[in-house]
Amino acid sequence: MSAATTSQSGGPVRMRRERRQRWLLGGVVAVAVLGTGGVTAYSRLQGVSAEPAREAATPRRTATVTKTDLVERIVVGGMVGYGRTSPVTGRRAGTITWLPNAGALVRRGERLYSVDADPVPLLVGDTPMYRDIGDGVSSGPDVLVLERNLDALGYDVGTVDGKFRSGTRRALKEWQQRLGLPETGRLAPGDVVVLPGEVRVDEVTGRLGGSAQSEVLNVSGVGRLVTAELEEAQRGFARPDAEVRLDLADGRSTTGMIKSVVAVGGDEDDRSTLTVTIGFTDSALATKVDTGPVTVRFDGASRDDALALPIEALVALREGGYGIEAAEGEQRYYAVELGLFADGLVEVSGDGVTEGMVVVVAG
């Protein structure tokens, strides 16, 4: 009898409790729908800890302070071309009777243009012709340029030393014969053009029938070069002879070396842009790669074994400066000094900041 009573009396009690719980939860849902905040309402009604709120919240992202090597890097777009161009101005009196096409390659000893039907060939060197060269001329760098070119073209000049001797005269006459020129054994300044290397004709500026004593061509080097533009503030990345990485449009990657850095724009005291010229490390590739866009990666300062973490882990402190929030234990912030930024990481230092420390990352 007592067992039955307990059973009969126990059922309604449980039902009343279940109805009360469902009513309370239903009230929470209703409050949430009305926009008053489900989590807050849930806490007030149930008087529970914040555990349900943590379960509902999005898990925090974390990162670990690591010791790594950092390299400061910038990535800019560049172009594969033939580098800067230089004008060729004729010095021989007469009429222009032949001109090359744009894009033509002119090598040592070959005709660059013609004056009065005579070819004006290219010599390679660093000293232009500045006087008539022939018997009786004193030794000098211009004679040395001539001798070196004749020797490179296969003519026997005897001793290559910048002194005009019989061997030099004989080799010069043989070359003149090959070119179809009068075999005088003498050379006037306008008879040849001396440039630092073999060239590619970038633009024809003279005209047939025009005066040869004027600008005739614009030329560049024959090998492909990369040019890129940097801001003056990025000069530290453009160190002459420094190596850079080149990502070509066809998916290949290679390296290059900075050949020159030229400031352009503004005035002498305010250069705003730098034109960086880069040569390919692989000289064979430099003659084959297509012209067009390229991605250039410049490396700057570096740090070995630096304590680093993702930039997103930095927190702006109310007191000024930056800090990081520890992800383990009680909420605590550590002020940090910032060092090098590289590849999405930042070098940090400060009291209590150690390798392996887990920190909160924003987002």
C-alpha cells in the first residue's frame, strides 16, 4: 500500500518538475527571440556558472611563440626586357644610307648603320674613338680598344698593348678589306661606334637620307634584364650585387643579381622612385626567357633564432605600445617590444615572453 502510494504520488511530482523545466527553457528561447540576449537570460533564470556560455562561444585561436630565422622581404612586380636604352649619335659627315630594323642584334665587328654606302661597324670597349689612329699616333686607350677588337675578330695584331705598330696596321687593313672599305690602315673617330657590349636595336631614330651627324639609334644590351620600381623608403632592399628571387610568368623560378639602382623623379634632394635593374644569374636563361611580367622578391634585414609569433596576436595596450594575451591560466597581458616583421610574423621580446608560450590570436 505504501509502495503504491509512493508510486502514485511520485509520478505527478516528476511530471510537475519536468513541466517547470520546459517552461523555464521555453522562456529563455522566447527572450532570445525577442532580442534581450539568450545567454544572459539563461544565466539569470538558472543561476548557473559561465560553463554553458563557454561551450556556446567560438573557440579562441591560439599560436605559440617560436624561435625561428626571420628575413624581411618585399615582393613587387617587374618586367623582363632589355634594360635601359642608350642613344647612338653619328660622328661621320655624310648621308645615312642604311639602317637596321628595331629588334636587330648587332655583334662586335658588324655593321651598325651605313654612311655614304660605307658600313659603320660596332667595336666593344669602354673608351670611344677620340682621334685619328694610324702610323705615328701615340699609344693610348683608344688604340688598345682597337687592338683588342681586332684580336677578338681573329686578326693578328702582334702585341696587344695600346701601341700602334706594323702588326696593328696590317690587321686593320685586313679588316677594312673584309668590310669593303678602302684599305687605308687608318681609323677616324666617326668610322666606328664604340659601346660597352654587343647591342640590340631598340628604336631607329634616324632616317634614310638624313644627316649622319645626328642621333641614329637607341640601343640596349642583348641579354634580358629585369627592371622593377621601388619607393625611396625601400632602398635598403636594393643593394647592388645582392641576389633576388625571380618568379617568371611561365611558372619557373630563378635568381638574379642587382646590377644598378637609379633614382628617378623629384629633384636632387627628393628622389621618390628607384629603378632597379637585375641581371639573370643563369646567363643562358637570359637569352631565352620571354619578355613580360615577372615577380621580384627582395630580401632585406634578417634575424637568426628570433622569438616570433603571428602579427595577429598583437594587442594594442591602453597604456600605449603592444602586448600579447596569454592563452593559458588566468587572463594576463604581457607588454612586448617589436623587432623585425617578416612573412606574417613579428619578432617580440619582453619580460615573461618565452619560447613555447601559447598566446591568443585575434579573429
